[in-house]
Amino acid sequence: MKVDNNKKAEQLLQFQLMTQILKEVAGDSNSFSLIMESLTKAMSDSNGNIDLSNFGLGEEDLSKLGYGAGQRLNSLYQDVKSDIKSGNISIDDAVNKASRKYGVDKDLIMAVIKQESSFNPKATSQAGAMGLMQLMPGTARSLGVSDAYDVQQNVEGGTKYLKDLLNMYGNSKELALAAYNAGPGTLRNRGVKDVGGIYRLPNETKDYVQKVMKYYGK
């Protein structure tokens, strides 16, 4: 039997209310984030967006519910994603300190770490990038990082570098992230001066920017 529009609107509201209830029951942000990450993954399609068919809603139904219903659901999903924490007190502490010291949003730092190393302090790439924020040896030395696998040193050094890039690109997060991944020289050589030029960058970098901004969720 087809569910009427009022019932469908109620389902959207219930999902939002459910997140508030779960947050209270979980008691701490880490537990809540783990619960919500599992739920949203279960309801998401291959592109990371909430599959509205899980609510019994199609495009025609959404149009009847009002403009932006799907966007509001996916916005809520992104809010949940941005709440995901490291689950490691040492990492959280290092991020908080670096955020205050350099004036970089801690959620952006966390998003970079999640993409770079998935919160593994001992991560090492095939290219030799090290630690949480995947610092290359030369970059680490220039930032005064003597042990790139040390949580505090790595996060402080990586955040300082990220701040320098934000300053370099007029506080554009997308351009700073592109330069963090590909290097400022790549952006310069490919004539990337604004966000509209990111399409000129390698696919790896375009994918990197998209994923970090998705984790950031703002």
C-alpha cells in the first residue's frame, strides 16, 4: 500500500529525531559517530549519498514533499560524517592543540588525517610519506619534524603546512588541499589559480580534494 505524503514527511523527521536519541543514548561522541557511520553506510549508495529508496521515496515523492528534501537528508549525512572522530585520545589532543596554535579548523585537520592515513600514526606510503598527515621526508625536515611517526610532531607539522597553503591560496580549502596532495608546483605548472581550475589536476588529486571535503562536511 502506498504511503501518503504526510507519512513520508514523518519518516524524514523520524530519521532526524533518531539521531538525537542515539546521541543521548551513546553518551559520548565516539560511540555516537560509530553508530551513525554504520547506519548511514547501510543506507548509502555507491557514491556515498543516502539511497532514498530505503525510505520508500522516489523522485516524484520527493517533489511532493518539497524542494530540497533529498539535499536535506544528504546534508544530515554529511553532518554525521563530519562528526567522526579518531577514537584515539592522543590524536584528538594533538589536533586540538594544532588547531588552536595555527587557527585551522580541527574538523579540516581530522578530515585530512582520515584521508591520508585513516588515523594510523605508523602509516607509510610507497612514496615514503610518513605518519598521520603523510609528511614526505623533505617536507618534514622543513617543518622541524624530527620524528614523523610521533603523533604530536606529525600533526603539528602537517597542520602548519596546511595553514601555509591556506594562506597561499587565500584561505581556499579546495586549493590548499589540492596543493597538499599534489604540491604547489603542480598547481602552478598547470595554471590552477582558482577552484574552477582544479579539473586540470591529476585524477588522484581531484579525487583527494573531493573526499577530504566530503569528510569535512562543511
